[in-house]
Amino acid sequence: MRIVYYPDPVLLKPAATLEAVPEDLATILEGMRHVMKLERGIGLAAPQVGLSLRIILVSETGEEGDEQVLINPEIVKFEGKKEWGEEGCLSFPGIWGEVLRHERVVVRYRDESFAECEMKAEELLARVLQHEIDHLDGKVFVAKMRESDRIRNKARLQELRDNFETLQA
Ligand SMILES: [Zn+2]
């Protein structure tokens, strides 16, 4: 398992909803945890490792063992103001920019045993959840970036597209 980079098509299409716990869930999560630790991420969505499934990992601290698994996560409530905040993404190395996100969210999801759960999050965790759940819908943060940041990152984005083409050739 490794990180998939933009513009790999798996990042740009909606991921599949899980009907039950997949048989290989433990293997999937082990791989995702490993990648997240290696890359020092605070969030990771399954499409980012090439799996078109609605599974995300989030961690408030980035510490090992702190990550939470959310299957089929869905934002059921957006709360508070919308705030600009800087984001990066493991699938977009070298790109950072400000994105407008809600201050607080309520997320409904299934845990590792497929039990229905709900989580309230604010500040950084709320931002990470919105970013990762967007991945499951095939939405990437550069599309929501502040105009000036998009312009600033334009050359780097083109570089990622060129690299991807070279790898496909
Ligand atoms: Zn991302």
C-alpha cells in the first residue's frame, strides 16, 4: 500500500459505500495506519491508497494509536461559522492553501465492528473530517482553495499532472 498522487482517477470519483465489514478490513486498516504514520498525516482516506471505499482514518495528534476509524462517514450537521484555514494533502505533495470549512461538524459513521456511531468535532479535527469526507466524494481540496492560493500553486499542480503522465507512459 502506498499513497496515490493527484491526478490519479481514484481520487476524483466517489468511493463505494460498505454494506458490511469487509473480510480484509484488518489488513486494509493496518496498511492505512502504516501509510499515515510513515507520511506523518493526521487524516487519510482509502482512495488515497488506491481503494475506492468509504473508509477514513483521522487523528487529532498524529501520535501512533491515536487514530480513529470511520466507515461510511457522513456529515449530518454543520455548525458554527465558516473559517479559512491552511490545508495540505498527502496526495498533493508540496501544495498548501487556505480552504473555507465549518467550525464544527457532527459526523455519523460505522466503527470497526460496523456499529453506528456519532462524533462531534471542532477546530482542527472538524477540518480534517471535512477534508477526508470530501475525498470519499471524489472532491479534492485544491478545488476549494482560495483563489490566490490556487494561482500560487498552479505550477506545482501542473508538475504533479506531468509526473502522473510520465508514470503512466
Ligand atoms: Zn487529502
